[in-house]
Amino acid sequence: MQPVVTTSAALAELGAHLEKLEAVGLDTEFLRERTYRAELCLVQVSADSDAQCVDPIALNDLSPLTRVLRSQSTIKVMHASRQDIEVLLPVTGLVRPVFDTQIAAALTGLPAQVGYAELVRRLIGRELPKTHTRTDWSRRPLSPEQIEYALDDVRYLLPLKSLLEEQLQKLGRTQWLTEELCALEDARSFSTEPENAWQRIKGLRGLDDERLRLAQQLAAWRERRAIERNRPRGWILDDTAVREIVLQVPRSIQALSAIAEVPAGVIKHCGEELLACVRGAQIGDPPPALPARLRPDPLKTVLVKKLAALNQAVAADLGLSPEILATRRDLEQLADGRQDVAVLKGWRRRVIGDRMLATL
């Protein structure tokens, strides 16, 4: 068996074999530093005791593999799967169903972001090499060492699945995992709609509705331009520049040029488009006053501390990292009276959410 599949015949043979299996290990190698869309460079799969790489750069048609990745009858076992699913989405469609070993491990009490190599070390007792973590996987030919490193990333996924399932069953948390994995079934969560891109920008809290409308227009413009040119959104205009435009509301090229965070090249080539976003936001002249620095609400601070203490205590009883139950943002939103927070849904509500509500 060749370690790297580079021909259509070999891929068809591999696909036919994988389609018969209940579960396969899956990982990818990709590049995204210079592009908006990640460039898929390698797909690794494991089945039983075997592991192989599929070279998408050498193959024009990945259909035999695509059928497996989309098959409801074959579980794809992955670690920290969200990035890999996102990268594969435009190439193969949504990978499903998925068993994520990082998510499963966190529910057994291991750190929330436990790495694959650390998980293998803890549960299987094997030390994996850390070389080639910054390899340019688009370059060919791949060295035997690179191939071996890539294959290691899937060799232990199926044994990890078995071990984690056994632990979760003993703990009575199998349903917890089922609920967590449902979030990976929504293709919309792996892409950013231009109209929603502004929600990723930090530092907009407390701004007036008019400025938030401008933030939405600027972020949508940036997202569409990044998609069209297949360039990272930060290469188009970074978040700091977007935020300063929102705060200062420039209405002319001169005013835009006075914002140090906006590069001269962007003003030269895109200045009028940025000003069109400002006009489209229909902000009054002068714009609304900027809010005074927001001071913490003392009552909210006390409430968040109470919720955090409860979270810590319940997590300790369950042997879980506290952030698995609720993040700091969850607690702050709950203190604000929000009901659409993760801690009030599914198994979290049963375990701790209702108790948190009782403290409000």
C-alpha cells in the first residue's frame, strides 16, 4: 500500500474500502496565510491499522473520497475538527457525521483545548514528534519524514475514539457528547456572511446604532473584497483601521487620510468605496457623541462573581474545566438578562443553567 494516493485508480480503490467501514480517521494539512480560502494540501485517512495520505494537488477529482466524507453511515473521527471541516467544505461539501476527540476528551475532564499529541500521550502512551508543524504542505515532493508526520495525525484517532467513548459511558455523559457534536452539522457555522462579519470586530461595545450600522457596512465591504480577491481580510483592511473609521466617521478623502491606521495605499485605491460606506450608514452630521468610557456596573460585577463561583464549584464536582460549562462571556450575558446563551441549553441547562437562573 502506497503511503500517498496520487492517482485516480488508487483513490477509487481507497474510497471503495473506506465506504465499507463504520468509522475512519480524518485530518488535513492546508495553507491559509496568503489567501481568504484555505488551500487544501493533503488529506489523511486511517482505517483499522492502516493510514494513507490523499494528495489533492495531484488529483483533479476527489469524488471517491467525497462520497465517504459525506456518507451518513461512516463516522469521521477528527481532532479539533472545525478548521478541517471548514477547509474541506468548498471541496467535498460538509463532512458528517463527526466524532471530535478534543470535544470528547474535554467532557471526560481533560483540558478544554487538549492537543492531539498530548491526548495520544495521555491515553495511549505514545510520544509524537513535533517536527514539521510549520511545513509548507503545498510544496512537492513531500519528504518521507513529512509523510510520516502527517500519517501520525490519524493513526491514533480510532483507538482514541474507543477509549473516550468508554470513559464517557462510565461517566454517563454520552448524551452530552451527542449534543455537542450536533453543532458540527450546521454548514452555516463554518462560513462568514458579509453582513455578519462586523460581529467579529472587537472594540465596538457601547457604540450608537448609527456607528454600528457603519461597522456592518465596512466589514461587509471588506469581506466581499477579500472573497473576490481570495486574500486575507486583514490584507484588505485590518480591524484597527475599520474601528477608527467607525469612531471618527470621515466624510472626505482628507479626513480619511488623517486616520493614521488606514494605509495610504488603501485610501488611494479604495478611498471612495470606504466613503460610500460612510454615506450608506446615514450618520448624522455631526455624528452622535462617543460614549464615555464604560465603567463596570457594580451590581453586575457582583452577580458575575456569584455565577463564576457557582460555575467553579459545579465544574470541580464534575471534574471538568469550568469553561466547558460556561465561559466568562456566558456569565456576563446571563447577568445582562440574556436567555440565548449556551449554558441555558441542552445538557448544560440541566447540569448548571437552572441553578444559575435561580441566583439571578
